[in-house]
Amino acid sequence: MTPVGQSYLLFQLQRIDSQGDSVLQRIQELDTRLADRDAEAAADHDAQAHQESLHEQQRELRDLELQLGSVQEKLTTEERRLYAGRGAPRSQLESLHQEVESLQGRVTELEDAVLVAMEAVEEAAAAAAAAAQRAAAAQAAGAQNREALGREKEEVEAQLRQLQRDRSAITAQLAPVSTALYDRLRQQAGGIAVAEVTQGRCQGCRLTLPSHTIQQARQADRLQQCPTCRRVLYIAL
Ligand SMILES: [Zn+2]
């Protein structure tokens, strides 16, 4: 294996690893989006709040209906007493009459309140149904979204496995010392260990290389590094 061959192989390795880096980043993004249930949680929360509000309105209606029932019962009793007590003293009859009138007023008030409460229950029920529908739609959309993300993740993971196979094929041909240098530089130089030389410039740091460095990169019997950014230089033949 000639040194030029080694720099070429390292350049190939770099391309594979850079692709691998973006594939890994994409997998991370997909995992984050797969775990994101904020929209569904918000819709669920909203549906629950509407459901609670409906129950509250239903309780109020029931209370009013119970009150109305008991006042109506009392009114019936007092009316009977008034009817039965026609021969009673005038003052007693007057007081009974007042009581009946007051109860009648209370019945009218409660009947109105029941009607208002019934409307409120209807409105709350409609709002709760709509919120439940929105929550179900959010769940369905979330599930569909996750299915698409899951498919993409499978594809991306298959790409990653292919890159790993390609990588093994290349590293099998590299000298351990080249691999070690590559690994060290990749850690130190932001993931890019190999820089191509084009138009006399190192594409890693974009600086113009001394001509003797370029010559050595072409001819040297060992890997040549950029004097500025230390990356291994690769010159396409
Ligand atoms: Zn450089």
C-alpha cells in the first residue's frame, strides 16, 4: 500500500464518517420528534378541562332541579292548607296566602334558573364533544406522524449500517498508525481529519499551502498534514 493510497483511503473514510455524522444527527432528531407528544397532551388536557366543566354544569342543574322539586312540594302543601283552612281566622289565612305567593315567586325564579342551567349544560356538552374530537384528531395525527417518522428512521438506520460496512472495508486496508492519526485528528479538528487540497489551498482551514507541503503531499512516503490545521492532506490525482 502506497502512502498516496493511504491518504486516498483516509479521504474516503472521512466522507463515510461525515455522512455517518449527519445520519446520526438525523436519527437523534427523529427520536426527539418521535418522543414529542406535546400537541396530543395539550389537546387531551383541553378535552379533560371541558369534560370537568360539563360535569360542573350538570351538577348545578341537578341542584337547581332538586331545589325546585322541594319548593314545589312545599307550595303544594301550603296550597292544600290554604284550601283546607277556608274557615280559619283571616290573619292566619293572610299569612298562608303570603307564604303561597312567596313560594310561587320562588318556583318561577328556580324554573328560570333551571332553563338557564339547561342551556349551559347543552353548550358545555357541545364544547366537550368538540374538544374530545380535537383530542382524538391530535392522537390520530400524532400516530400517523410517528408512523412516517418510524419509517424514515428505519431507512436512515439502514443507511447507517451500509456506511458501517463501507467503513469496515476501508479500515481493513488502512495501516493502524494511519487509523490512529485519523481518529485523533477527527476528535481534535471538529470531526474533519482529512482535507482535500484544491487550487493550492487546504480545504480544512482554507489557507494557501506552501508549495513544498503540496509536493510532499503528492510524493511523500508518509501522510502529510496541513501545517496550520494539522489535517491530513489529500490531493486528487
Ligand atoms: Zn489546513
